Amino acid sequence: MQSDRLLLRGRILTFRSEPQSPDDTSAYTYIEDGALLIAGGVILARGTYNDVIAEAGEARVVDHRPHLLTAGFIDTHIHFPQVQIIASWGAQLLDWLNTYTFPEETRFADDGHAAAMASRFFDLLISHGTTTSVAYCSVHKGSANAYFQEAERRDMRVIGGKVLMDRNAPDGLRDTPQGGYDDSKELINSWHGKGRAHYAITPRFAITSTPEQMVMAGVLVAEHPDCFVQTHLSENRNEIAYTLELYPEARDYLDVYQRYGLLSEKMLLGHSIHLENREIDALAETGARPVFCPTSNLFLGSGLFDDAGLKAKGITNAIATDIGAGTSYSMLQTLNEGYKILQLQNQKLHPLQAFHWITRGNAIALGLEDKIGTLEPGTEADIVVLNARATDAMSLRMERANSLSEELFVLQMLGDDRTIDEVYVAGRAQKGGKAISYPLQESTQVLAS
Ligand code: GUN
Ligand code: ZN
């Protein structure tokens, strides 16, 4: 009988802690001729090739040398119904939502359309090296079912939720406080904790929910404290002003969510750009997580995320694409634009920190670091294989790269889907296995000869 054991050979990089400087070698494990042994969707062993192969028993070897193996990328904020409005011209947040986004999301009332788009969505994630997404679905329950069904078919660890929105949106894109509660409840019962899925209670943002709906969101959070909660916060100045008009009793924007009991370590707050001191203190006290969305913040002209300022207060920041306001599915391109946003504020995003962020760092922001985000034995085998010479420009630059950090920075600034040589989800190759593959006995002979 064929063994389901897989041994991946290549250069291995995984993080133990957040790197504190560009040469903080204590923060990571790097193995030049390394191997991962995988079975049942989980990493069984990690080490040098010689050590792992000695223990492997029967296994199929896939040789990814000279490429780099890291944990799969994690995208902590993305809108699945916006795949067909990425790159829509000329507007800032509120106009962009009304002109492009809301009309597009009304199409997801059609379950067939939602299913077709879910398939394309996950194809895109995989081709860009993203193995976990935290997604906003549309207001329609069927869109969330389509998202979770497609993820289940691919055995991906995902988080998602249908958006709650009962005002300031067109016909066909509003629920009601009770309807939104009932649909969310049904989706939680169907999906939360099923296989690798988690539910996120998702009031879209303050502008599209009445106080009555916020009350119901608070009830859902109280009834399901192990679900995630996601929304948007302080992305755009006009958005903030309108929010404070709609919620005149709120001390500030974050207080809208705080007064309905939504804040905790399970909460992800997209953008969190223009914050008052009180809001920053409340984030620090409750452990709620801001999510930096660099390509989106530049595209919509929203503003500059203060990563260092928030971190100095002990806040855990996540990073994400925010497709369809974001302009790339690639977490590498997200790091590229993130680097530039931080440069404008005299902050630095060095490559070790950057690669930590899109893997273990985002896993920590989700509280899932025991499952994803590293290549630790016992964790799930979601892995990307990176080729730092994937394009002519990268290849030429790599001729002058003398260190791992330099190679990572080339990937961070110039990498995209072309850089992703292979992706494993729960130990299964997704891109058709470009690498050389052979049974272990044969590889032992090769080694011996
Ligand atoms: N705020 C409320 N909804 C959205 C959305 O879909 N995208 C972005 N960027 N901001 C939002
Ligand atoms: Zn968003």
C-alpha cells in the first residue's frame, strides 16, 4: 500500500518569536538542506534532510531545492464578494462603496454566482501563497455558505462571516436586526468548528448598522465568545465624521463597538488609521487587533497606519490585503506597500519582521499559532515554496544577495504570484508539483551513489 507520508526537501525558514532587528538570528530557525516530514495533513518532523530521512520510514520525497519553504501566508482581512471590482477607478471610501462595492455585492444574492466566485477566490489565494483567509462575505447567508463550502472542499483553515448591514445600503443588500442575527446563528451552527472553519461575527461597519443591529451583534458575541468578530474602524475622515453623526452618544468611533460589547482579543478591526488616544488605550486594554491594509490604504487615499505607535502600547497588529480596495492578492506585495507606508513615517519594516508578520505574526493575531503560521512539528502542513529568482529582475538582483535577509527583502519588494513555486494545504500540493518527486528508497540510492 502506498504510504501517505511526504518528505519535502528544501531550504527551511520558520519563526520562533518576532525578530527584533534585521539580524536577530535567535528569532528563527533556518536550515540550508532541510526537510519536513508530513502525514495526515500535519508536520511530523522538521530538521536537516539527513536527520529527517533517517527517521522517515516509507515516504515520497519532493525535492524543492534550491527554493525556500515557509509557513503558508495568512490574509487577515479580505472581501470575497469583491473579486470583480478590484481596480475600480477614482473614488475614496464612501463613494467607492456606493459606486462599485454595494452594487457588486447585490449579485451574491444568487447562490450560483456566489459558488462560482468562491472557487475563483480560493484559486487566487492559493496561487498567491495564501493558505488562510479571514473574509467578509456579502449580506446573503448563501455567500457565506459558498465560502465555507469551497474552503472545506480544499481543506483550508479559514475564518469568515456574512456581513450584518441593515441601513445605508441599496435594496437587496440589507438585512434586519433579527434576520441578521438568525442567519449568523445558523451559519455559526453549520460552520464554526467544522473541520478547519471558524465563524466571524461581522457587523460591516458602524455606518451600515442601526443601534438595534449592534445590540444583536453584541448578543451574538456574548452567546458565542469563541467566534471571531470583525469590522472596520477609522479608515477615512468622512467615514469617521458620518459615524459620529449616526452615533452621537459615542465618545469616539471605537466606542460604537465598545458600548455594544464587541471588543476582545477575538476582534479584528480593519484599517484603524485615524485613532484618538482613548481609542488606542481601549485597544490595548481589550486586546482587540488592528489590521493594517497597505495597498487598500494607498489605493483609497485613506491614510498611514501607525504600526510602531500601536505596538509601543502593547497592541498586536495584523496585516492584510483588503481586496477589493486592496490592489494585490499577494501578501508579498502587501509587505512591499507596507514597507513604503512605514518609510513615510520614519518606521522600518525589515524583512525578517515582514516574513514573521504574514505567517506567525498573523497567526498570533488570530490566536491560532498552535495550528498555523510556523513549521513546528504538530502544526498543520500549510506551506509555501518561494523562488526568489522567479523573474529576470529578481534573478539579476539575487546575483548580489549575500544573506538570507537580503533574499527575503527581494521577495518582500519584488515577489508576487510568480514567486510562489508550490503551495501545500494540509499537506497536499496545490499547484501540480513542479518539483522532482521520487519514492524514498530511490532517493536513498541517489544519496548513497
Ligand atoms: N468599510 C466598510 N466596508 C468596507 C469595504 O468593503 N472595504 C473597505 N476598504 N472599507 C469598508
Ligand atoms: Zn475591508
